[in-house]
Amino acid sequence: MKRVSINYAIAVGTIWVNIPVIPLMFTPICFWILLLAPNPDHPATPKELGVLLALFVLGFVIAWSWWSYAVPRWRIWAYGRVDDIAALKTRAVQVGLTWPDGYVFERTECKPKDQVKRARELDR
């Protein structure tokens, strides 16, 4: 495998994992505002505000699901290509790409058993 720098691996992770999160989070709301919203000249009704809240929650769930799916796959890719995995982990936490090891939100990652095993092998 081609070796890459930690900065390169972080850049790939940011592009692959974090950049899609923003559009995924706000697309449901934007879709409603642009295509389905009632008359924009009148204040929103409680029902419309409820719809916006539900769409925000939906966008959050979709974005978190993407993150949960993409981070373990990026991690396997990065661990196999950098020389200093500990430094990669530290930098990934600093830039908001991953959570610290053992952090409660780390448990939300969707990791097939073969990926868990591979990540442990590479982390050693």
C-alpha cells in the first residue's frame, strides 16, 4: 500500500466523511423550505414549525448515520497507510473527524466484525 502523511489522511477523511455531513443534515429542511413551504409572507404556524423540527431531526439522523458508516471505513484505509497511528488518532480527534478512543459516541459507529478485527490488527 502507498504510504501517506497524516495530513493527507486527515484531508481524505474530512472530504470523505465530514463534508457530506452538512448537506445531509440540512437537505430535508432546504427541500421543505424551497419546494413545499406554504406562503413565505405569513408567519409559520405551530404545525409548520413542528415539521421543520422533525426535518431537522431527520437530517441529523441521516448525517449521523453517514458518519457512523463512513468513519470506520476511513479508519481502516488510513491505518493501513500512515506510519504513526497514534498521531493520526490524535489529529483526527483534534479536527473533529473522530471521537477519542472509548468515548461513548464512538460506539455509534457501524463496524462489521471484519473491520473491527482489521482495525485492531493495524492499531497494534
